[in-house]
Amino acid sequence: MIASARARPRVAILTDETGWHTRKLREALAARGFEGRCADLADCRFDSRAPSGLVIPGFGRELPVAAIVRGIAGGSLEQITKRLGILHALRESAVPVYNDARAIERSVDKSMTSFLLARAGIDTPPAWALESVAQARRILMREASAGHCLVLKPMFGSQGRGLVRIGLVDGECVPLPDLAEFGHLAYLQRYVPPPGTGGYDWRVLVVGGRAVAAMQRHSDHWIRNVARGARSVAAPLTPALAQISEAAAGALGMDYAGVDLLPDTTAASGLQVMEVNGVAAWRALQRVAGVDIAAAIVDDLLARRLGIAPGASPRRDGVR
Ligand SMILES: Nc1ncnc2c1ncn2[C@@H]1O[C@H](COP(=O)(O)OP(=O)(O)O)[C@@H](O)[C@H]1O
Ligand SMILES: [Mg+2]
């Protein structure tokens, strides 16, 4: 007998934007006998009088069997704290959250990402996070005298927004800007120059501890985010790329991660991990990848977090 759509266990796709990614996840979930239902974390709420203490719109009095975090909208410190709090509360309520709030927190904070990568012995550019303007200037001068320029990044930035190169940039001395625009915090990362003309980044997607697809991002600009017009180009997933990306995702405790890397002939691995994205988009990567990425994410969620073997359907009395 075919179970009706209503009887299918429901997975929350937590997102502030419905579109291509949420459609792909819903299709992949449906193919495995689950219903993917979108909810915006901004609309989820704590309610100590609700049976679970939480209200997830679209789930009535119940909680989802699992949650996939696809997007968290920007907001005030209070709003973000509550949205991440909902993810923590789901975990406390035994709902697997993919990626877990702790992993998302580690990756949205670029200084924590740098700290964890360096501590795990993974090649990553030297980085500093500090509040003192005087100290930031001293680091800048020390780095400049060693021939390095630095990238000043908004600590919670994404899509290449707000990055500036400072120090010795193309032969010119660029001073530290007013840190007010950076929340009075200097997150500085040593700039990794391209090895030749026409530089590129790599983006590697890691799902369940395994690198599944890679691409290069080419641009004439030094900031090579697809959102900033970089071209995505298919790239082979070499063992070196796979190994360092898997290690980076592991160091941050990610279920799935988009790892950004740069080529660097001075690094032991020949690569530098620049950042790890815990709420990674994969549309550009899907165009050049050989695997169905949404299906890989759903299969991994079901296998590792819900104990449902590949190809198996959910049990009618629950999911395990
Ligand atoms: N240290 C660096 N050296 C060289 N290029 C960098 C460096 N940091 C960032 N970039 C460039 O800027 C882009 C965006 O930086 P990233 O740290 O990934 O921030 P975002 O979260 O905005 O994507 C990178 O993909 C890369 O092209
Ligand atoms: Mg990036």
C-alpha cells in the first residue's frame, strides 16, 4: 500500500528563502519517503506552553523528525541568538539538526574557523581577531615589512561582501580603515597571492565527512565569489583537495560544508583553507558536479543521523 503524503515523516527545511535549493531537497526527501517542509527560523518560536516548548510553523504540535538548515537571515544580535537557540533546542529535543547549531556558530565566526583549522594542523592563512586598533596597526606593519598584505573581513561576512585588502597592496600602502564598519573588530587574514596570472579559488563540498564535488571559481577580481560574478569551472576532485577539505569539515564538526581553498605553493599541502561555510549553497557546483548533491545530503542525513540505510524507507511508526 502506498502511504499518503500526510503519513510521510516530515523533515524541516529551515530557510529564509524558498527556491531551487529547497525544491531539490524536497525532491530528494520525497524520493526517500519523507516530506520536506520549509520553515523560516525567523517564524519559529519558543513557547513554554506548547507540548515541546517550541513552535515550528507547519508542524502543528509536533516536531520534525530532522531539520536541514538551508538559510538563516541576518538580523539583530537578539534575533540571531533566538534563531540559533531554536536549533540548539531542537537538538536538545533529540531532533537531528543538519548542520548542528554549534557547527554553524563555529563557521559563521571566521575567527573561530581560523582558530580551529590552525589548531587541527590544517594549512590555513595566518589570521588574527582583535579589538585594539593599535595592535591591528602593529600587525599590519609587521606583516607589510615581511612582504605580506592582509585581508580585513567582516567577522560574520558572506558572499565576498565588505572585504578589503590593507597593507602593501599592489605597491601602494593601504591603511587600516575605521573599524566602526567592522563592528569594531579586526579580523585579519594574510592575503594569499595567486601563483601566476589569473587566480582562482576552489570550492569543495563535503557531505558526511566525504568530499563529493569540486569546482574552481575564476575571476579577474581578487574576490572570487560566484555572487560577485566569478565563473564556476568544473575541476577534478584531487586526493589532496579531498583530504584537506574533509579535514577542515571535520575540524569544525560539520555534517556538510562548502570549503573555500586557494592554491599556495608555499604551503605543505599546496593549498590553504580560506573559509568553511556551514550553510553552503551548491547550485553553481551542481552545474559542474557529477553527483546529485541534494540526494547526497539527504542520504547522509538519513544514514548517519536517523540510522536509515541507503535505499530503505522510513518505518510507518516513526523513522528509526
Ligand atoms: N586570505 C585571502 N587571500 C586571497 N584571497 C582571499 C583571501 N580571503 C578571501 N579572499 C578572496 O575573497 C573571497 C571571499 O572571502 P571569504 O573569506 O570566503 O569570505 P565570504 O564569506 O564573504 O565568502 C574568497 O573566495 C577569495 O576569492
Ligand atoms: Mg567564501
